Amino acid sequence: MTINDVEVRQAENNEVTVGVVSEYDIRVAECTRECEIDGETKRINSAWIGGSIIVEVNGNAIRHSFRYLDTIRHKKNGDENKIFKGIMTALGYDVTYNSQTKKLEYNKVGEGLIPKVEGKITFVDVNKNVTNTDEFKRTAEPTRVKVSSKLSLNEALNKDQSDLVFYNELPVSYISTTNVSDTDSAIFTVEGVIKDIVDEYDNNGGTTGRYLIDLVVPNFFGVDVFNFVMLDKWNNNIDGEEVEFTKEMFYNANDTENSFCKAGDTVKLSGDIEGHSFGSVATVSDAKKTFGGGAKSVRSGFTRIEWTVKSGDFVEDSEQYDLEIIKKALEEREITLDNHYKQRLEDFKAMNTGKTESKPSVKGSANGGTSPFGGSAPKSSPFGNAKKSPFGW
């Protein structure tokens, strides 16, 4: 990324999921791509992988996606993208190029991924016609996999089309089916600049006891703002011992000098992608006399998959991001998001004529997309004075 003619390095951004294949719906599509080969622009036949795969981790379903720019078979310089071949190998296919038909051929040579529920792979030609569909049911123990990805953002219109909402996404870069650990896990490490740390609020205006953390993450195209959750307290295993941590150790608005970090700091954050239960189901029987185990009181609830920060490091001084450059990148991001919003609104109108037009209100923060309570961050700055924020908001 280049901002004001200054080259800004991409942030470290990695995630690894280890678990059981639950289900998948994958699309392998033929396409053409313009490549720069030996100084000439050439259009070559290629293919890319889309769709998604769900991996079950400790009973939680974690969805991973496949994206065009990550999975397309040819790089911009015409070289073969190993990610495409690696994913097809994991799916059990050998890919060869037929020089006579000038098309790729997919031969099922391995067992591929055995799903716990079901799987489907659809093959599509360059004209978007379905040429073949393979469906898979559970025939043996589901396949254990290690899926490597990078944290990414996706966006959509909110319910009243007045704004964009964001949600974290995991585009796949590699799937391994060999030497996979027996222990389920979903661990991320992401580097960036802390934009904000705020208390999470519920729909009744009360705090939940958790923090919401906005992290500005530079990438090849600009910056994204990811939202993470931090629990009130948790345990980490350090040198074989369970050590308790609290969110105030990470940041305390009343004692910033002794906090680990504050807004504007360049940090590397790690944690788990895990399911958190809200209003979880409970069964209770406290009667002295019971029949059949007693009557049960049941409360409905739900589980939400969240990106939960549990540890972090300061980035070395020489590798810290310049805040002025980050501010400029955020300004450019706001312009981009505003254009995205307008385009999505136009697309929505085209599909739903007669709907009431809504005015754009792009906030450029990921906070609104991940709170399980529907509430946003408090109106006042957690630092007591909004002017103290290095970003000025």
C-alpha cells in the first residue's frame, strides 16, 4: 500500500483453524485473466474457487470462504497459483490442462473431504453453465483439517439500507489433511494500530463487562478496521501454569499509564475464534418431590462466533505505523466505503423498485457488526476526553 507516496508495509495477519469438516458448498469456475507475460498483456484461460466450507471446532461451526483473488489459478504474471492446486488436491482432484480443448480437466483421484453433514462441488464453464456437480455424504469419520486463512472483512447493507454493516470473514489460503492435530483450535494473530477500545453496551444501556476493540490493519489495498471482543477475565496457560487476566490489564480508562496499551499504539494481538453463549439454555429442578426427574425451566439462548483477544505484544519501534499515514488511509477508506454504500443501494433499488430511499451514513467502524446485543459503543470516549484520541474522534 502507498499513502502520500510512502510505502506502507502490510500487517501480519494469519489465522489457523483445526477441526472436523462439517459441510461445504464449493464452486469451481472457468474464467479468463489478463496477465503480464514477458512485457505483453495476454488473456489466458484460468479458473477460480468460490463458495465456503464450515469447520467444526469444539462444537462450534466456523465458516471459511473462498475468494477470487486468493484462489485464481494464475497469478498476474501468468505463473501458476499453488493455492488453487493445493485446495483441489485437498478436495481429492487432480487438475490437468487439455491442450486440445484448451480447458482444465478435473479427475477425482482421492477420497477428498468427508463431511460430517454434506458437501457439494459444482463445476462451471466460462459462460457460467454448470458442467458437473459432485455431491458427498458422510461415508466414514469426517475429515480432520487444518485450514490456513487471513482475517478479512465483508460488508452488506443493514436492514433499513441506511448504512453498511461489516462482519469478519476467513478467506482460505491452504487446506491440509495430513498430520493434523487431534486438538481443536481456531487461533488468530493480527497486527495493526488500535483505533478504539470501548465498553460494550447492551440494549438496555448497561455495560456487558466486555470490551470492543477496533484495530486498523494495513493491507495491500489500504486499511481495514477489524472488531475484536475482550472478555471481562480469562485464563492463559503460561509455562504450564494457568494465569488469570482481566480486561483492565489490557486497558484501564482510569489508569492509562499502567495499561498495556492505548489508542494509537501499534500492537500484535492474538486470540481464539470461539463461541460465546448468551441467554444459554438452562434446565432447573429444585422441587422436593419430582416425577421423571422433575419439571424443567427452560430459557432460550444462542451462541455467537466471536474473535476474542487474549494476548498481545507491542511492535518494535522501527516497525510501528506512522499515525498520520494511518489517519490518511482511514480517510481514503471512508471515501471508498461511501462509494460501496451508494453502489449497493443502487443494486438494492434495482432489485426492489418502489422501496423508500435511505440516506447514507457510513461510519467506517466494525463495532456495529459484531456486538451480540445490538448496542454500539458509548457516545463518550473511553479516554474521558475525545480530543485525547490520536485519531481525533
